[in-house]
Amino acid sequence: MIVARNRRRGPRHRRLLPGHHGRRVRGRRASHGRAEFRISHAVHGPASPPPLASGHRDGDGSVSGTGQVRFRAYDDLAGDPTHTDGASMPSCCTPGHGDAHATTVALALAPAPRGHVADPERAARRLIDLPGGRFLMGTDDPEGFPADGEGPVREAEVGPFRIAPTTVTNAQFAAFVEATGHVTEAEHFGFSFVFGGFLSDEVAAASPSVAAVPWWRAVTGATWRHPEGAGSSLATRQDHPVVHVSWNDAQAYCAWSGTRLPTEAEWEYAARGGLEQRRYPWGDDLAPDGRHMCNIWRGDFPTLNTAEDGWAGTAPAKSFRPNGFGLYNAVGNVWEWCADRFARDTGRVMRGGSYLCHDSYCNRYRVAARSSNTPDSSTGNIGFRVAADGTTPGP
Ligand SMILES: [Ca+2]
Ligand SMILES: [Ca+2]
Ligand SMILES: [Cu+2]
């Protein structure tokens, strides 16, 4: 049965997001194709762990007969005072490499070998041509997070550009790796972040959890080829978004394919699909006529995922209905790296939310929602879609 509802966040949610209210965000008119704004102070302060459900010890991530996916209880991680800081994201969204209880070594990313650049003309033909123009960026939606810099609503302008209908798939990324020998940062680091509910008890026990977001595990051997670590594969996921790719990895893919990451303004313009100031790429109703329009968390985060939209993890990059511009899964499925810095730090913007986003906790699958991570971070719910300069003359 499909449950169609767009529940408003109640008091429980607000308690989960300390500091998300009352911070001032100063905006100014965008220029040169991107919106610029400043946030008055850091937005990624430590967050309290969420209240964790108990009584879900009856499962360990297996799929039950009803198709529901129950995950192991996280209450053993709650209430531990050492689990209250260190996370860069006060949400279900994503941890960064600085969050690992593991020693990491900063590594310079080797540039892709020369002489192996894909045919840019061919790559460009797969992109959607958009005229650009002025649009209302951001939101003052009461469901939004002012501290994330979602508002105020301001007029932004983007020039003509092209953007991919889908995020880069595993098959596409494999072609890039085959041609260039690119080694991803997750492979350099030797681990990446995986949602704990996807792991066996054995792997979970061997994988450190992340402070403040304990459902994230730093899993040795988790890479784009092995999204849940050793033993996992892409056998049934060739057309799913590539994940466990950092912003730097995305840059390398773009260099090879003759593309670039979209600016944040381009991303939002494209994701809105021609609609003005709607909450989602298709309108304001999360599930119009009871129809699921995106791949997010369904149930109770982080213990019960009913997967009633069809997917507990990633869905094929081309699934659900495209928006008015032809973009698939702009919101939900995987976060998408954008070119811009998030604020005055090293973080890079991510947009759109992922299969882990849920209105009881983070509600960042709205089209105006934003988040960030460091350029060397990778997780099982961050991917990217490519863009390119436009060809159509401006207005
Ligand atoms: Ca889902
Ligand atoms: Ca997405
Ligand atoms: Cu989220």
C-alpha cells in the first residue's frame, strides 16, 4: 500500500536540529550566472544525536516478507557522550572524511592520464540544452533550514548551459576508469562511508561508526565498485548512480568527458524544471495521487525503511518521472556534487538529498535544500551529474 502524505515536521524534528533557527543569512543579487550569498556564521556545528528508536532488534538489515527493511538498533550508540561531536553534518545526510575514527592521509589526486579524453561532442549530445535565464532561487519555506543558507529567496541568473538527464552511472564511471586508470579517493584512503543498515553484523562490528551520525560506518574496502565493502558488487547496479566518489573524483570524470560540474545555481534552475518556487521538482505535493515521485527513506529513520518507493538504497539513475526539463531523480536517490564552495571553508555544495533523507529527520530532499562535504569525502549516497556550457544564444 502506498502511503501518500507530506507530514509536517513536528516538535521532535525541531529538537533534532539545534541551531537551525534564528541565524541570519544575508543575500544579494546574483550576477555572472551564479547566486552568491554569505552565511553569518558556520552552519555545521555539532548536533545532538537523534532520539533513537528502541525495540527494533528484530532485524539486522534483512528484507522481511512484507518488503520492509529493518535495521539493527542504534540505541547502543545513543547517549554516549563521546558520540556528540566530530560530524560535519548535523543530519542523516553524509559524514566526511574528517569524521572517521580512522587515520586518514591526505593524498593529492593524480590527474587523469593525457591522451585518453573522451569525445566531448559525443558526451555533449547526451546533455539537455537549457536556455537559462532569471529564476527565483532558494526558499523561505517554513520547512526549510535557514541556517543551511536556503533563503532568502533571491533572483538568480544562469546563462545557457547543458546538463545531464541523470547522474553518472556505474557503467559510465567504469568506462572512465577503464580509459584513464583513475583511482578514486575512497580507494586511496582504503575506506568509505556506508549506511550501517546495509552491512552484515560482522562487517558493521569491524567498521567504526561516525560521531553524531552513528548510522554511518567507515567501511574498509568500500569503493565505487564495492559499495558495501568486500563481497558487494555492481552486478545488478550498472545503471545506478556511481557512489563513493569524491568531489575531486567528479572533477576528474568531468575533465575526461569534456564536461564540468553544474554551478549550484545551474543545478537548482535545472532541478526546478521550469516551475517557480515549488517545494519539489514536480510541485508541492510529495506524492501526488499517492504516486511516489522520488527515492527517499520511507518509514522511521534510521531503524525501519519500508522501501515503499521501491528502493532501500540507490535506484537506477533513470527512474521515477523526469521533471519538466527532463532531469531524473534531481531530488532523492543520491546527493549531487556541485562546483561551488558551500561557505567560506573547503566544503563543496551538494544538492538534492538522497535515499536516506526522511522528513522525520532531515527533510533535505526539497529542491531548495543544500548541504556540503569536503572535496575528498565519499559516501554511499553521494554522486554527481555533469553539465557543460550552453550553445544556445542568451535572451
Ligand atoms: Ca527509498
Ligand atoms: Ca539526486
Ligand atoms: Cu538527509
